[in-house]
Amino acid sequence: MAAAAPEPAPEPQPAAKPKKSLFEHRIFRIGGGGLATSLLIHALLLFVATIWVVSVASNHKQEPNTFATGAGGGHGDRAIAQKTKQKPNAPKSLTKSATKITSKSPHSEVNLPDLPDISRTTLNALASSSKGFGGGVGGGVGGAAGIGKGGKNFTGRSVMGMKISAAHIAVYFDNSPSMEPYLAGVEKQIKEQFPNADVFRYFGIFNLNQDGEVVGGKPNQKYLIDTVEQMAMNRGGGRRPAGNDPGKLSPGGRNLLSAKDAQFRVGGVGAWIDIMLQQKQYDAIVIFSDFEDGIVQYRTKGQPIPRLVFDADLRPPSDDRTDVEKAWEDRWVKTFAQALDHKAPRLYIYSTEKEPQDLYKRCVEASGGEIKMVTLPKGGIFATPAAKKGKN
């Protein structure tokens, strides 16, 4: 009997596909496949764009300057690199709000120039980081600019007990008969300290004013009152006072004498001061006199004869001038005050008899000068304490 044929092996059944989740089934039913693809593409584009932006920004970024500062102690030479943004080197003005720095000591030998209003702490910091601290604005070594307005620094030179802070001075000598015997000795002492001093000699210490104008202050003025030259001739029996020697003057002094001598002769010290205030070649002006002659002012306009409206030596005081007629005094004081900024000469006065009149005191005070009373014995000249000192 034949053996039964074996039963055929069952065919392998295909693996069952995983059943889609309810969430996936719903997403794909509403077109979620396209949405996912779109989000993937946009994410890829965003990533590429971010990389590009960062790369471009890095390429355009400038590397700031760095400087190293020492740190640590002992034998360590460690340096810490500090990064700072570079700033434009635009210089700042240091003279916009300058503070005047002066010395009030009568023995001070140096008058300091105007410096900016900077605190002591700031000055110390700048001094430690810069070698440029001094006259003028310049580049300093160490990262700080040199500070200082510059200008004129004068060392005081003592003449008959008074220190005169100047480099080039002009001197007015009262060449009246009572003063003349002493002038050569005084001039010698001045020239020992200021060899280039310009010394001018004119009669007396008269300061005349007519209708608010300083007599001799302007050329070609017409005068209805006696001028200094006329008074000198009247007292000298008609003889004209001796003139100045141009050979003893500096070139600038000779030019000034040539141009202004006629005005000085008619106006005396009043004209001399008025004109000296307009000069730029002198750092100080000095007056030597007994101050026996005063300051007088006349009004001639609308008057049948000149009328005396002011006499500085009159007691009790009397002043009948209008504000316009006495404006010249304020002009003098304000101009002398510019000496503190080196824009006008300082005023120094020696008097052998009387204290100078109030106007001179105000001018000295404004300019930072000084007044010294001196005696004139036969054996020589000796200084006595100052009657008035200015802001030195």
C-alpha cells in the first residue's frame, strides 16, 4: 500500500501591518503629510538663514583696540587685556570756563596762568599718566593730553621793596624839580632788575580831564584849560621841560615816544596811562612820584568859562560830574582788570609823599599790582610798608 502523500506546508502569511493610531489616522486624513513637509522645509531655511546672518555680522565686526594694564604684586608681570571702544580724538576746549588762579601773598614770586577748573584728584591722575602737563595743549605720553593754557609766567623781581611781575615794563617818572634829584638813582635800581625798561620823564603827576575826555588821550584835541606843558612853562619861567632821550629806549619805546610824545607833554600821567592801556608790548607800567598833583576834571560845554566839577584832593569831597563825564574812570578800572588774563599791563606805584588818589588805588587793585610808599633821605632810598596791595 502506497504511503500517503505528505500534506503541503502552509504558505507563510504576510506580516500584519501595524495599525495606524487614531491621531495619525486623523492627521493624514486632513492632509497632514503636506503640512509636515512644509514645516520641515521652513525649519531648514530658517537654520540656513541664521547661520548666514551670524557669519556676516562676525565679518563686519571691528576688533577694538586693547591695552594692557599691569596687575598683581611682587615679582609677577601679569597683564590683563582690557578692551575699550575707540573714540575719536576730538580735542575738548579747556578754556571755556577757566578759573583764575592767583597768589595773594605779597612775597609771591610767580604769577600762575589761568588753568581749567579741575579738581586735585583729576590733576593727580593726569599727572601720573601723562608727561604732557604744562604750557599749551599737546599730546602727552601715556594716553593723556597735556593741559595748560600757556601764556606768560613772570617771576617777581624786587625793586625797592616791591616785587614787579613782568618781563617788559614802562616807567613814568615825575620829573618835577622836587623829584628830579632822585630819579637817576631810582632808574639805576630799576634797570638792574629790568635792563630793557622804557623810562619816560614828564612834568609832575597831573591827571587832567575835560568834558569826560582825558587831556592828551587823543591827538589834535582842543583844550580850554591849561595843559601840563603850559603849567610847566608857567612855573619854569617860560622854559619848556627837557625832553626824553630816545637812545635810552627800546625800539618799541622809541616808536611810542615818536608817535605820542606831544600827547604825553600836554596830558602828563593821565595821557600816559590812557595810551599805555592801548599798548600790547608792556606787561606792567610803573609810576614814581610824590602824588602832590591830583586828578581834576572840568566841564566846558555850555559854560562861559571852564567849570571845575571834580577834584580828587578836595576836602570835603565834591563830585558834580554826570555818569557820562566820569565813565572814563570805569573804563580804566575795567581795562586794568584784564591784566589778570594778560590782556593789559599791571599797575605798580611808588609814592614818596602822599598816598595815590582813590582812582589809582582801584586801578592797582584791579590789575593785581601794588603801591609802595618810599622815603627819599639824602643817604638813599628806603622802602616802607605798602599802602595798598592789589590781587597778586
